[in-house]
Amino acid sequence: MVDIVQAVNSCDIAAFKGVGSQTTKSDKRSLLLVQQFVRRKSSSYIYLEIGSHLGGTILPHFRDPLCALIYSIDKRPLSQPDERFRVYEYEGNSTQRMLDNIAKAEGGKSLDRIVTYDACTSSLDKADIVSEPDLCFIDGEHTNRAAYRDFKFCLSTCGNDALIVFHDANLIFDAIKKSNVFLKKKNILFSGQLLPDSIYVIALNNSANVFSSFIQGQIMNESDKFSEFKRELGSVRSSQPLMMKCKNFLKTYFK
């Protein structure tokens, strides 16, 4: 069995062992660093995740005795568009499969702490999230439009000093920029930090300065990395056949 407290405190990716996830080792360490920070803030916390797929990024929070409640929001599409102008397949995607994966990894423990919604945030009301999350993780559809929509939903439901975390910053960096502009316009205190490999963390209000100090030494240069991400994404897009690129562009932005 994984000693989850030790694993989180040492950023040991064994915390994820048992269920697969589409995250790199560096992503996992960054997510554990965020979890470590949230654990130190209070005696318990609430976690919300958008785009749970197999359940791999839920697992460390389910194992955590300080995590009182988990919200999982996922429309469960069999395919979805992507900023790379490709359509990605998710064969067999279902909430039941995710729950079975977590139950198997945890020896059949009760899953009562996990509340699931087979929906996207555009069809949910903030009132559906009864308890304010302390940590939100956005990893749903990898388009700027969807990621920004998910950010707005998280902001409307989370606690005042919550953290909102994006995965795949290398794809949805424009949504991240737009989210930061929105917060500035609303005069909401925040800090935004890019962590390896593609994790972007927005810490709100009283968490802003504290989180920045907590992760000092782990932060990547946002301007340089976003420029790099833009070049890499452009290269991936341009490498596709024109007809396929046009077809998937239309699916991404005009579905």
C-alpha cells in the first residue's frame, strides 16, 4: 500500500500507482506539490476535477485522508477536438470504468466521497457544486474555448483562496492568458505559475503570495515557455495534410 502522506510530501509519483493517467512524471510531481500545498492550508480540503477519464489524477486525492470530497465532471465523449486540430478517441470512456479503476486500486473501498457528473460545465449550474472546492483541476477538452469555459465555472464555484490548475498548458496557453486577463479586469488578487511539464496554477487571493513562495525554485519562465509552446503547436498543426487540418479545425471551433 502507498503511504500517501509520505508520497505527497516527497512528491513521490507512487501516489498515482494503480490507475493510468495521461500525465508525465514531471506533471505528476507538480500536481503532488500542489496537493502538498493544499494539505498544509487546512485540516481538510475539497477537490474538483474536470476531465477525469480513467481516474488517475483523482487517485492521490481519494487516497488522501484530508480530502473530504471529490467532484468529477466529465461529459465522457468517445472523441473530442483538440488545439492540435486533431480529433482524439477515448474508447470505452465511462464513469463506471473510472470508478471501477479506483475501487480496484484501493481494494474495493467505498467511493462515497466521489460525486460524478456526466456533463460538461456548460450544462451545469454552480449550485450543483454544493461545497466550495479548495482545488480545481482542468483537464477536459483541450481547446482554448473549452478550457476558458471550465475556468469560469471553477471560479464561480471555488473557495475564495482556492487554486485552479490547468493541465496541458502547452496546448491551451491562450485560454490561460485569457483567464489571467479576466482576473485582472475583475480586480481579483492572484498569482499564475507554470510548473513542469505543462501544469499551470492560478492561486487566488490569500493563496497567491503564499503559493508563489512555496514553489520557488520550481517555476518555469512563463513568457519563454509559452512562446516555445506556440512554436511547437504551430509545427504540429502545419505537419498535417491540408484536408485533415481543415476538417479538424471545423470540428474544434464550429462543432
